[in-house]
Amino acid sequence: MSKPAPTRCRTLNGSSYNASLRERGSLTVWFDPGMAWHAAPSGKQGRQQTFSDAAIQACLTIKVLFGLPLRQTTGFVASLL
């Protein structure tokens, strides 16, 4: 039994195909500049929170979205900011 001939893909519009491949790798992240990243003092005893709940939620969303471990997520968010 002979093997089937491999299919060849030919791109007729090479420049637009290359541009679309470059755009596929681009990432745009918008942060609200008015969002409070640091937590407000709670007035309770014990250690105060460092970051606000909204900042933690944003980081966890990025973590789940990209499937990153927590340390990679903190480095990624730090590089964005």
C-alpha cells in the first residue's frame, strides 16, 4: 500500500499572511488608571493588606487566562506595570 502524497499549502498573499502571524502574537492589556492597587487601612488589628481586592482579582484573572503559576503571574503583572 502506497502512502498518500502530502498536501502542500501555498500562500498567495505572503505579506498579509506574515502580518497576520505577527498580529496573532500581540497582546494589549488595558488597566484603569483610577484603580487603587494598594489597599486602604482596615482599622483592625493584625497585618494590613498590601494590595486591594480589585488588584488581586486582576492578577488572578491573568493567572487563569494564561495558565501561569503564581510567581510567573506576579512577574508578568510587574512587567506590565
